[in-house]
Amino acid sequence: MIAFGRRPTSSLTSSFRIRGTTLFAGVAMLTTILAACGEPHGTPVRVIVPRHASFKTAVDSLSNAGVISFPFAFRIYARVSGHDRNIQAGTYLLRPGMAWNAVIDALNGGDWAADRITIPEGFSIAQITPILVRKLRVSADSVDAAVRDSATRVRLQVTAPTLEGYLFPDTYVLAPGTTARQAVEEMVRRFEREWKPEYNAQVAQLGISRHAVVTMASIVEKEARKPEERPVIAGVYYNRLAKGMPLQADPTVQYALGHHVERVLYKDLAVESPYNTYLHPGLPPGPIASPGGPSLRAALAPAKVPYLYFVAAPDGHHEFRTTLAEHAEATHAVRTEARAASAPSAATGKSTGRSHDGR
């Protein structure tokens, strides 16, 4: 009996195999060609690859960011080239239109992984510098040169010798190879974006310069522990300025000392520096730290209060008073509370509570 159809079936199967192999080879060749081609354009975009993310998830992120245009073909290329299992988690700055092999190299080697830098509110240049040195792998001297840039200081109308106060506190994602100057410029641009046009009218109403407002905001930033107290603290200092009283702001003494001390003591008040507001009336020559948005707004719109004095309580809030006699009473009460709070616990033998300024 003749077995009709066996031979043709075998030929058809072989034909499909050949065609499938040819198609796969064609696709592989096409994706290889696409991988080598590319014309990067536009500004770098941020692409986040989470920990333990699948390659498909990473490709979706690349596609959504506009880095690649053909995600399915890109995945085939990565599989064919054997690079779809070695991606590194991180934040990347990539440009749209990059060649696929460059994108793969970036994800596999982390060469384009961005440096994520956080500058906390109230940090001074002395505190910011080691962060930039460590994260960007630059020298401290290059940071010092950048923050003293005369052209930027003139543009911002900064009369102080550095850009202290104008490196806006925020989280920055900086591309690999970012220089100290570029990082400082980015922080200054962030300050300029934070400074709204309507702030200029508020500066005019106060009758002082923007530099003076930023200086006041930096002192408020260092003094305030409770957000709602920022405008009140600013109001107290403006009241003292209006009456010709020295500010007597402890944070300015800290800045004048040039190093951190846990408590400002009587002996510290004698440090000779234009930043010592116990010795020199008026505002210091410039900011003592980088104020955040809330402190800037407090310095622009201080609370209309009668107070001339305040003292910090152990829990971080301040007691505000109008007369020196009232202030003396409040100070005595706060110190009594502080001593009670710092007394050794009978159960643990350890000190509890927060130390006061000791004066």
C-alpha cells in the first residue's frame, strides 16, 4: 500500500524549518544593524531600573523615556547578543536615539549610571563639599574654585566671597563625569528656579536686597526646628534689626568658629569674625547655610509679632518674649526643664533629653 503524503509532509516541515531559520537569521541581522546605528539627540533623560527588575521592565522604561523606538526588536537583539541577563539596577541618564549596543553596554556595566546627590536643608558649603568630592570623585579645590566663581557671584549680586546660601538644597541626579563647576551651576540654577518673580516685590517691600533676604533665611533655617515657627523667628530678627539691636544669633557664631560645637558657650561669643552677630550689629556679610523654600518664604514674609527674644526648649520649640525680663524668666524655666530632662534615668542610668545652649 502506498503511503501517500509522507514525503511531501517531510519536505514541508523541512521547508518551514529553513524558512524559520532564515527569518530568525534575518531578524537577528536586522537587529544587529539597528544596534550599531543611532544618532543621539536632545537632552539626557532619566531612566530608572529598579532592583530585581526583569529585562522587559527595563526595556519598557527605556521605551517610555524615548531612548529606544522599537522595544520588541531591542529585546530580540539583547537576547541574540546574550546581554539580556546582566543589567544593573540604578538611575541612568541616557539620550534618545542612542545606538542599541551603547544602551546595552550602559545597562550591563553601569557606565552611565547617574550620581544621585542629596543636599539637606541647612547645609553649608563646608558640609556640601565632601558630598561632592565623594559622589563626583572631584577634588575639594575644584569645589572651592567653583563656589568662588566671580561671574556667578556678580550675576546673582552676591557680595560675599562665596556662593554660600545659593546652592539650593535638593536631590540632584547628575551624569557621570559631572565636574564640580557643573554641579555647582546646577544647584545655583535650582535656586534661581525656586526664586519666584513675585519674590522681588516682597524684597522691595522689606526695603533690603535679595542677598540680605537669603542671609536672613539661612539664619532662620539653622534656628527653626518647628516649621510653623520659621516666620516668627524671622519676625523677631527683623524686629531686632529695626531697633538697632544685635541679632545675637547662635548659628552665626557656629559659622564664625569654622567648626561644629555641640553648644555655643560664653567663650565662643568672643570669636572675632564679621559673622559673629554678638559682636557686630546687623546681618552678617552673607548666608551661613543653604536655606530651603520654606525658610526663604519666611524671610520674605515674616510674622508681624512684637517679640524681640526667644529661647529654645528641649523639645525643639521656642519660647518667644517681648521684654528682656520676660526672656530671663523664660530662659530660667527652659533651663530648669532641660536639667530635669537630662537627669539620669533611674531605670537605665542614661541621660535623656536634648542639651541646651548652656548659656
